Amino acid sequence: MAKTTTETVKTTAAKKPAAAKKPAAAKAAAKAAAAAPAGEAKAKFTKAIEEARAGATALTKEASAKAGAYKEQISAKSGDWVDEAKDLAGQAKVRASDLAVEGKAKTSDAIASLGQIVADNAGTIDEKLGAKYGDYARTAARTMQETAAKIEAKDINELGDDAKQFVRKSPAMALGIAAVFGFLVSRLFKGGSNEA
């Protein structure tokens, strides 16, 4: 039996959707096949992200704990260092005080000895230069011995206060005395280094 063209068109039209359905099904199957590995990769990626977050959180907690421990160690050590510094400062103060007392005694003895030498030589000065210069020598010797006695009698703090008052009263003279003293000390050290 011969088919008419209309029937043939209907049959092909009916066949075409079936043929069209095959590629759509294949596409869906391909998508599903492709989606399965993509879904699996996405799941692995999500799992890796979660593990990284958990690791970062654990590292943050561990770092905070270590930082706290280090902070405690540093504060304990700094407290120890402060205590040691205070002890050393106290020792330095005691040592400086001892040296000042020793220096005061040596200065007093040196001035008294110089005064005694001048007093002993006053007679010789009388004979060679005259009685007037001998009297000057005796007066100078007496003044030196009185100054030595005053220095010996005073406390270190009192001597410091006296020095401050002297500088306030006559700063030019204090500056001159300091310059002469500095010159003498430098000559003393310069002379000592040449001999060595």
C-alpha cells in the first residue's frame, strides 16, 4: 500500500521527536555522568576547605596558647631583671657612698699633711725670706689644718650641700676651680700613661 505524502510527513514527524529524544537523553546521561565526577570533586573541595578551616582554627588556638606562655615567661623574666637592676643599683649606691667617704678621708689627710709640711717649713721661710712671709706660711698652714678638720667633721651630704651653695654664690670661681682640677687630673693621667 502506498502511503500518501501526508502520512509520510506525519510518520517522519513522529519519528523525529523520538530521534530528538535520543540525543536529549544522551545529553542528560552525559551531564549526569559529568556531574557525578564534578559533584564528587565539589564534595572533596568542600571537605578540603572544611579541613583547612579546622586546621587554621587549631593553629590559631595553639599559637594563642604559645603566645600566652611566652608572655608569662617574659613577664616573669622582666620582673626578675627589674629586681636584679634594683639590687645592682642599691649595691652601686652603697659602693659610691663608701668611695665618697674614703675620698673624703684621703682629701682631709692630704690637706692636713700639706698644712703640716708648710707649718714645719715656716721657720725656714722666716730665715730666708723674712718674718712676714713666715707668718703667711703659718697662717696658710693653720687654715689648711682647719679646713681638713672641717672636711673630716662633715657628712658627705653636708659637703655636697656646701659645694652647691659655693657654686650658687660664685659660679665663675667654681668654674675656674673645676678647670684647674680637670687640668691637674688630665696631667696626672697623661703622666701616668707615659711611664707605663
